[in-house]
Amino acid sequence: MNKLRAFFYILKLSLENLAKNWHMLLASVFVLFTGMYIMGTLTLTANSISSILNEQAEHPEVEIICRTELSDDDALNVYRVILSDERISSAHMNTKADNLEKIKQTLKGYEDIFQYEESDSEFLYVSFDVTLKNASSLEGFSSDMRKVAGIDEVQDNDSIYKYFRSISNIVRTGSIVALIVLGFLSVLLTVNTIRLTVVARKKELRIMRDLGASYAFMRGPFIAEGVTIGLLSAVISFFAVRGTYNYVAKAIGRGESVLRGIINLKPFSEYAQGLFWSFILAGLAIGLVASMFAIRKYINTERDDDK
């Protein structure tokens, strides 16, 4: 019962101290929130890029475009060459009429500006949508297809894969730098916030010491302050990251079909639990470390005075 009463007393003191120094509380929460928010968004970005890379690696796609002078019938010979390749998983032929329909769909709503006749398809090209069995054969397959007579261009997603890979490396490096810099700033500002309350309550702490209060009991309110700042920042950061992620996912969903085909974000629920507990643990750790640093000097000074 005494331990429970002491716990509530410590909690009450910590909340009162935070209320008195609310401006420093807001500053500490803001800095800690900023650090967690940046770390959270960078982590989700890195995970999303890795997911895209894995998807691209599992289903490497190639678009093969024939020369415009090649008719649908002549393009069948190219189609047979493609189908005979053991590296492909599937292939689909788009006739000139099919590609004209794709253009119409792309420019839908602008019929008053762009008008097409069915005969215009003769000026277009035949194309093939090819899916390979694995990413390792992508470069070799594209190179071989460029040598086939009648093929004008081969477009693969290898450049996209390399682009996202480079972004992923940058994001991961940025995450490490942000963790070090923002983590240090968060601890520093939280330490200063708690030190203010230590200085303001020096007389009260000495009275508590003279009455026989243990150093552990005297530390309690300040540790509770640090933990409160950390947990408050963690909860705010979590909901901020969730809102940002869902907003970006909806924006991509409303975007062009090409963009949706490349960037396929997983639901936030797949990351929610791990991210939430990571924020909570980070907030607790920073709060504890900051509070211990903040009161260490005072406690050591008081102990020296006792000797």
C-alpha cells in the first residue's frame, strides 16, 4: 500500500512539474516528436522501397516495341521468337489497333483536341508485354531481344530497379544519421527540461533528504517526467506517421495507372504494431536516459555534501 501511495505521489509531482514548465515540455515533446516522426517516415519509406524492389525482382517486366513498318502479321514472327525463349514466364501481343485504344484511353476527355480514325493505327507499332521468370535474366534477355530483326526498342524495368535501389541506400544512410543527430538533440533538450525542475525544487529536495527520503524516491518524479515526455512524443509521432502514410497511399491510388503499377504500398496495418512499440520503447529509453543524466549531477553533489 505504501509503495502504491508513493507511486501516485511521484506521478502527481511529475505532472505538476511538467505543468509549471509547460513551455519546456512543449519544446522537448516537439524535438522528440520531430526525431521520431522523421525516423518513422524514413523507416516506412525504406520498407516500402524494399517491398517494391522485391516485387520488381519477382516479376521483371519488359515491353518490346516493333518497328512501325512491321504489320501485325509480320510481327507474329517476332512473337514466336519471344515465346520460344525459356527465360519468359508469359507474353502478350498488342496489335496496332490495341495500342491505338491505349492512346485513346490515355487521352480520354480530350477528344475535341485529339481525334483518331481506325486507319491511324497503321502508323503505330505492335508491342509485346513480357514477364520473365526471374530478375537475373532481365539484362541478358533485353540485350538478346534488341538483336532480333523487326524490333525497334526494348523497355525493361531494370533502370527502375536500380533507381529504387539507390534511393533505398540513401534512405537507410539518412535513417542512421537522423537517428544519431536527432536522438542526441532529443536527449539534450529533455535533460534541460528536467534540470529546470531540479533547480526549482532544490530546497524541497533537501527537505525530503533531511526527512530521510531515499535518493531513489527523490529521483522518482524526474524519471516520471522523462518517461511522460517520451511516451507523449511516441504517441503523437505514431499518429502523425500513420496520417502521412495513409495520405501518400491515397494520393498514389488517385494517381496515374503507371504510377500505381510501379508503387504498390502495403496497408499501414502491416507496419502499425511494430512501429507503435518501436516508438514506445524509444520514448521510454530517451526519457529514462535523459532523466538519469539530468539528476545525476545533483544527486552526486548531495552525496558529496553528506560525506
